[in-house]
Amino acid sequence: MAPKKKKAATEEKKEKVRLQFEFTEEALARLKALQSSTDAVTKAEVIRNALRVYEWLVQKDTEDYAFQIVKDGQATQLELFARPK
């Protein structure tokens, strides 16, 4: 019998911690809408994805990147965080 291969670090199951959030009905509806529109399996997946995006935005903001959205060639500058730089 061949020895079992060890799983790569990315394949190992990470230990999870249970958190409980309180949402208004409106916020819960928004969370469910995001879950549906992103095909997320769980609401926790939506929260984890949102956390990743938020972390990235904060990191880029602290590195003095500018944010903008572009539609039909028109760029609009965004101020995402109301804090001094």
C-alpha cells in the first residue's frame, strides 16, 4: 500500500471560529441579494469576500492610490474613506 500524500497547506482545512452578527431586516435583505447575485453558497462566503475586497481597498488607500469608476469613457473620482491621508 502506497503512503498517503500530505495535503498542501492551501488544501488543509483551516480552523474556523463562529461569529454571530446582528443585522437589520434591510441589511439582511442586502446580504441575501449579494449572495444570490454572486452565486455564493453561504452568507459567510459573502462576508469573507467582502472582507477581502475591503482589506484590499484600505491597503491601496494607505498606499495613496486613487480610485475611480469609468463608464462610457467618463471617469469619476471616488473618495471611499473619510480620513486624513
